[in-house]
Amino acid sequence: MTTLFLAWQDPNSRSWFPIGRLRFDGEKYQFVYTHGAKKATEHCGFQPLLSFPDLNKVYTSIELFPLFSNRLMRPSRPEYKHFIQWLNIPQHEDDPIAILARSGGRKVTDNLEVFPSPEPDENGLYHIHFFVHGLRHLSQCAIDRIHRLKPGEKLWLAHEFQNPYDPDALTLNTEDHHIVGYCPRYLVHDALEVVRRNPKVVYVHVERINPAPTPLQLRLLCNMTAEWHEDFIPFSSEEYQPIVPVLLQTSSD
């Protein structure tokens, strides 16, 4: 079972909310709203997506829902090969779920983003890839430092608790003390949890640097590895949990 989450950003407050969960069992896709959608509704006036108009239904389909498939680049596009290289996805592993999980499925026409639920790797470790956020807020000096990064270079997480916009923000820092971006907000809670348990077993490394004119949101790809404790469950807070019990109610797409 592969699990992705869908997040929505309020255009006014810029706050992010996990609003839905997409699962693929190898045969069919399933989408369900999570309690984060209710929170987004209460605090920011979120409205159900046109593709999924009812917060209280579970949607299933043998094909990937258009809301997600429309976030994929067509393989026939001449730049597709370069796009897959930017994502650093191995050849012949560029299936839709893998692409969405790595790219985030961002579009300029809406405020949605897709991200994966991590699973233990072959060594039983927490392991997840992510593109660094917030590059458009960095100075040119920081952007220049990003372009000098090397694959495998270690980065350090730092809690920016005095950030007036997000007191939970985690910056990514080089050994020579340059801030090169922010950890995605959807990873912050889990990252703080694994750091709290044992900061010495949390590692962030540069995976790939994509030079200009690659879009900033795809410029710096990193991976984070940490010890996976037996009682650790990623994205376990209520806002990630389905509104409707999945086994009790379904609705075909």
C-alpha cells in the first residue's frame, strides 16, 4: 500500500493543512478527506474540491483521479527526460505515484501540494526525499551557496522558533553557516519528534542540485534519514486521520 497526502495552503494566511489521503494498493486508488480539511474549513474557509465534493465519502477508482493525474508531466513532452532527472528517479521507476511523491505535484493554478508518507527503508530506517522550501525568500548569496553544494554534502536542521510567521520552522544549514532553505512544513512535526528522541541519528544530505533555469521549487533535492523507533508512527496526529472510517463507506469515482 502506497500512501500520499494532499495539502492545501490558505492564500491569505499562507498556512498549510493536510486535507486528504490518497492510497494505491496496486489495483485501485482511494481518496478520503482527513480531519485537516475540517480544520482548514473552520479556520480558513476551505471548500471541498470540485473533484471530491463530499467531505464524508471515500472515493475509489481503477484509474488515477484527474486531480492528481493532471499534475503529471506527459512522457511525450520533450522536457520529460530532464524532469525525471531533476527528481532523481531511477530509470523505469517513473510511475505516477513515484513522480507525485517526489515532485509534490505543484501547479501555479492552485494551492495544493502532494507529499508521501515515509516507510522504513531496507535497513529499517526513516528515509524520505524532499525538495527544500522557501528558496524564493533567500538572498542571492544563499542561492549562490546552493549552487556550490555537492551531492552527499551534509546539512543541519535548526529550529527557528522566533520566526514570526511559523515558530515551528526548521531551517537547513551548511557547515559554513549558510541557510539554504526550509524543511517542508509537512515534515516539521515528525522531524522534531525524531530529533527529540535522538538528535545524533538524524541526517540530512544533499541528493541533487538542479541548476537554473530549473524552477526554484525543484532546485535543491535532499534526503533525510533517522532511526525508526518501534513506537514511532509518521503523520499520526488527528489532522492526518480520515474523517470517515474507510471500511464503512465508499463511493466509486
